[in-house]
Amino acid sequence: MASAVLQPPPDTSTAALREQLKAQKAALTAALLREGNPTRSIGTVLRRLARHVDAALGALWQASGFPAEVALLAVGGYGRGELFPHSDVDVLVLLPDGVQADGDGNGELKQRLESFIGRCWDIGLEIGSSVRTVRECVAAAEADVTIQTSLLESRLLCGDRGLFATFQERFRATLDPRAFFIAKTLEMRQRHTKFENTPYSLEPNCKESPGGLRDLQVILWVSKAAGFGGSWDELAANGLATPLEAQQIQRNEALLSLIRARLHAIAGRREDRLVFDLQTAVAESFGYRTATSPEGRVLQRASEALMKRFYWAAKAVTQLNQILLLNIEERINPSGHEPVPINPRFANKAGMLEVASDDLYQQEPHAILETFLLFQTTVGINGLSARTLRALYNARGVMDSKFRNDPVNHATFKAMLLQPSGITHALRLMNQTSVLGRYLWVFRRIVGQMQHDLFHVYTVDQHILMVLRNVRRFFIAEHAHEYPFCSQLAAGYDKPWILYVAALFHDIGKGRGGDHSVIGAAEVRHFCRQHAIEADDCRLIEFLVREHLTMSRIAQKEDLSDPAVISAFAQRVGTERNLTALYLLTVADIRGTSPKVWNAWKGKLLEDLYRATLRALGGHAPDKAAEIEARKREALVLLQLFALPFEVHKKLWDTLDVGYFMRHDAGEIAWHTRHLSRHVGTARPVVRARMSPVGEGLQVLVYTPDQPDLFARICGYFDQASFSILDARIHTARNGFALDTFQVVTSMLPEHYRELVSMVESGLEQTLERAGPLPAPSRGRVSRRVKSFPIAPRVQLTPDERAQRWLLSVSASDRVGLLYSIARVLARHKINLQLAKVSTLGERVEDTFLIDGAELQQNRRQIQIETELLEALAAS
């Protein structure tokens, strides 16, 4: 039989092959990293790298002395004839039927195989190997679509050509294009779900994320399986893609390939994610540089420029992937459904909205937005057909300033916002097809805009659409169980579309310098005038955009037991309608930043602020005495459930002042009283813990004689025990005892809360009983994101009106031991802590402390305290 054997290099020793391959790889890697390397040459570099590996494998194969009837195949990505610097080299040793590598009498073949694979690793190849007969290959392909896909791209490297031809013939006979198409598209959807159906995460995977290289490979796989061609030019020749689409795909594929190749080269390993550590280096390899203002302020990071380019490429790939897969599906499985006319411009074709003609949008530009309105309102429409998607893709030039200023389009867009359903889906689809950014030009500016605030995990445009989705869910009965109070408020709100517009514009001013809330308010004011929105509604929308951060800031940073705080916020809000809208937008906004940012404690703070402000707006001026009496009565009712002695509460309550009763609700007062009534004035510390009544985590009570470093010692314990403090309420009773309450969370599983409670109660009591100097704070690892995008620590001391109490605001990158480091500085200067609000936003902390102390009355001491705090925050 004829066989194919690649010509070996002159020296086939392992050492020589290793050095030769290493030198070839280094030369090609250097070519990849050459600044300004055009994307059109990336394919050539990847093919040259594959050819070098082909030659090395051929040399090893020949040196191993395999029988002539055996073949070596390249499969998977390597089978395409392109190889990234650190990708696996997948090969298949193909045997004739009836031959088993480990069967009786084949010890020599097995030995040769083991030697061959070992030498592959020895020369530096990350080999992935399998050994199968033709029959086993066919059976494995029928059972597993992943193996079927890998074999689909196989090519002969060495050995028996006849055996390879037999394998291809029998493998092709088993391929069912329809079944393969269904399997690969379902697989793609699962993969997209894994990446939350968006390429716009801040650390995307340029291979696997939606819009990545894998989406392009899926098109070629299903096309090749159906016999329509295995290249973009062949797809265009077969009418599945237009020449323009083929050109666009090739251009974006080249960019994504170059990014991936440079990631491998810079990381020195297989790395397909654009992680923060590598973004700047990859960006600089493209020639991007960080732009700064004359004052030294960063205008745009090099990484931001690269990532914006990546996101636009991923977006184009997503659009073209939809178009081509729909075209292939129609060719594989021709629909028996005739298009059913909806109106003269559109038809329903098997549940997909289809344009009546390819040039509809050029002839009637108003039909562009009508497409999405019909998508919302037409029963039975589940998506856009390939013809419609292609027509939208080709109509981008039609959406110019005249299109954006057309009153008919304004009316259509406003009608979309007024629909009872489908709003989120329609706007997401508008963004995916690039229509939203071309209609709202200001939105286009934030497509792919990164956020380096350490708590947003999406680009600005995706965060906005996530917030819009969250707001919509408040108005949908099926989601009422998620946030019942928000759904209850939303049910009585008269104009939901006002909140949708506010959500769409709340962060639209980001990335332009200055206060994005103010910029966004100006932009939404222009939008309202342009879309003929009534003056009252316009003022409310503008208020929501301008103040969308206010409620969160007050709830998480200020003392909600202070009537002055509530009164000032009530004046700022003005009306109950404004308050409800701002509350709903705030909850939706926090939930849309990151899955890690929202928690039940933040929800409680916002709800407490909402209810207190609502009372103030209703004319119920806070009456401290009445409020305290009501809480005491409710606490006494709760205490009766535990059959405690008559007036057991008096001994404790007589030591507590108004501030204590204002800062704790009746449930907390009853809990404190039940556990402390027998311990008033005792010298030993008392620690009690319970599952937090608010939600996740524990609520911890500490009652002990006060001392200057008490808060620091408590923080030190929680730091060492791996608890994070969400909130601390510090109170000093008249008898000199500290009565402190903490909300803490941990990564430990909630089902072990009894063990956690016992551990905290015994461990913290022992810590407080031990005297001696405060231990040094632990030094935890700083996350990659914090290393890549550190934020400058900020410390601000602001006195109250009488300069008796001070508000200490701290902002810094989060790390283990941070709060304890702050507490040690306060203890060193004998600063008394009255209230602590700890707000962790992803990997950034913004903490607020209400403090007093003699040293705060001296300017020189103030500066010293601030300096030491900055040093503590900056320490890594």
C-alpha cells in the first residue's frame, strides 16, 4: 500500500528535534508579538507552526519503525492545520480493523506506541493521543458528538493513505448532518449559558465565550458535515454567506486568532482568557498606549482600547454566527412552512420574523424599528430569520442622523417601551444587531466600555441591559417571589416605562470624564425632549438618573437612626412617587453589578431607609420618645415568649440611653435583653451569636467592659476566623460596658451554622479575655483584578456641626485584614467608635465610621491619624 511519510530533519535524535522545534517556535512567537503585525498574516504563522510540528512528528514516526499498514492522523484543532503556540497537539494512531495495540502478539506495536508518545513529550509537544481501529473510530463517533467533531477535522500525517481513505469513507457514511447540526447548536447554547450568554464579561474567553473563535468553528463544522464546504470562501460560493459576510468573518476571525496567539505567547502557557494580568501586555503588543491628560489623569487605558476592539469583533461574530447557522439550518432542513404575511413588509416564517424583500430597510427605513416592535407584539414570533438578520446587518449605513431624528422612529421606539411584555428581549436583540447603538448614538459610545471600579463584572452596555431586566422583573408576576417588596411596590406604579428609560440612561455617561450621573441626566433630558415626553415625567426620569447612586450611598454609609439623615433625604426625594421609583432603580442597579455585590443586609438597609423616608414624607415627623416606647413595648411582648422573671429587663435597660434604642429594632432589643439580663456588670465578656434574622451570615452580640482597643480585638478575631463584617453597631452603656452588635458572613456552608455559632461564642470570648498587645494583621493574597486595577486609597475625616463626632470615610481595594488594620490605627489613638458601616463592593471597600476622641480636636493629630490610615490601607 502507498504511504505518506513527511521528510524528516537531518538529525532525528530527541535532543536535536527538541532544540529545533524550540527554535522554530521561538521565531514564530517573536513574529506574533511584533508590534503592528497585520492580522491577515496570523493564519500563515499558525499554519507554519503546525507544519513544523508535522515535520517533527513525521521524524519521530519514521524513527519509531511503525508497520506500513498503520497511520498517524492529526485531529481536533491541530487537524485544521493551524496551531496556537501552547495548544494541545491532538493525534490519532489509526489501526486496521482486527489489530489491537495491546492484544496478543502485539507487544512490539504497543512498545513502539509508548516510545513514540514518550518522545513526543520529550521534545516539548503537549500531546493528546488516542489509538483506535477504523471500526472503533466509527463507533465512538456515533456515540459521542465531541469525538465526531474531532474526527471531522482529521488529516493524514504519516502512514497508510489507503487506511485513511477507508476511515474517511466509513466515517462520512455515519454522519447525519441534521443530527450533527442539532447536537452542535445545543452544545453551543450550553457553552453560552456557562458564560452567561454574553461576550461582555470583563475577562472574556476569546475562544469559548459567545462571539469567540469557537462560534466560528461551529459554523464550519456543521457546514463541512453537511457538505457545504469547510472554508469561508466555500460557504460564500455555495450561497450560504455573501462575499461581504465572508470578508467580515475572516477579518474578525484573524483579530480573535491574533489576540489568542499573543495571549499564549505572553503568558508562556495555554491561556485563552483575557485576564486582567495580561490585558495591558496584549494591548501594548497591538501598539495601544495608555492616554493621560496634562494633569496626569488616565483618560483611557491601553487595555480599554484593546477590549473595546475585542467586544466589537465578538459582537460581529455573534451576528454573523446567527445568520449563517440559520442559513445552514434552512438548507439542511428546508421548512415546509410558507411565510404567513403579517403586513406588507413582514411575514411569519415558522416562528421567525421575515422581511418581505432583501432591500426593505433601504427602501423603508422606518421598518427597522418596526421589526423589533413586531417581535414584541406578534404572537408566535420567537426570533428573526436569517434573511431579516442579514438585511439588518446590511442596513447599518441607513441608520444615520436623519434616521435618529425621525419623529416616526421616535414614536415607534416609545411604543416599544409602552408594551406590556417583551421589552428586555427586544432591546437586547436591538443591541445584538447593532441597531440600539445606531438609534441611540449615545448608547453606542458605551458598547464594550470597560469598568475598572472593582465591583462591576460587565461592560457598561451589558450592565445597563441587566439593570433594565431587573426592573422589568419587578413588574412581572412570575418573578414576584424573588423580591416580594419590590414587586408589591411595582404593582402600584402607574408608569413603568419611566423606570425603563431611567435604567437605560443611568450609566450612559460613563467613560467620558466628570460625573456620569450629571452627564446621564443631560443626555436623558435631550432624549425626553426628542421623544415628546411630558414635562413631569421628564423631570422624574432626569431625577432618577442624576440621583441613582444617592439612596445606596445613604443606606450603606450614614446613620439611619438619625432623624436628620432621614429628613434630609426626604427633602431631596420630594414625593412618595419619586422615592418608590428611586428605590426600585437602586435595587435593580446593585443587583446588576455583580452576583457578589448584592446581599440580604444591603436589602434590609435600603428597605429601612425607604420605610423611614416614606414616614417622613407622610408628615410623620420622627418622635424619638414615641418611637422608643413603641420598640420597648414590642420587645417586652417578645420577651414574654421566654417566660423570664418579671421586669428582668430593667437592670439592663436602665444602663442604656436613647441612642441604643434608636439603633436597634424590637427583635434585637429582646434578643440582647434575654441573654444579658443576668450578666449586667459582670467582669467576664459575654458573646452570643445566632443566624442573622436578615438573611445570610450570623449576628453576633458582644457585652464586655469597654477598653480602647476593643473594636480592634473583635475585628482581629473575625479576620483570623475568616469572617467578613458587614455592619457594626457600637454602643457604650452608662455603666462603662460595651454592647456591640455585628453582622458577619463567611464562606462556610450555612448548614453548619450551629457549629459556627459555638465556634464564634467560645473563640471570641477567649480572644477578649486575653490581654497583651494586638497581633499583627494577617496578609492575604491580593486578587489579580486588584493588582491589575488598583485604586488609590482615600481617607476623609468630616466633623459634625458641633465637631463632637466625626465621620471617617475610607475607600480602598479589598484585602484580608483591611478592617483590622484600620481598627488598630483607631485603637492606637484612643478613638471611640460609635457606628461602623462596612460596604464591600466586589473587590473594593467603602467603609464609614462614626467616631469621637480627644485627638480629633487637634489638627496635627488629625493629619497623623489620616496618614497612618493611608499607610495601613496601602500596605499589601
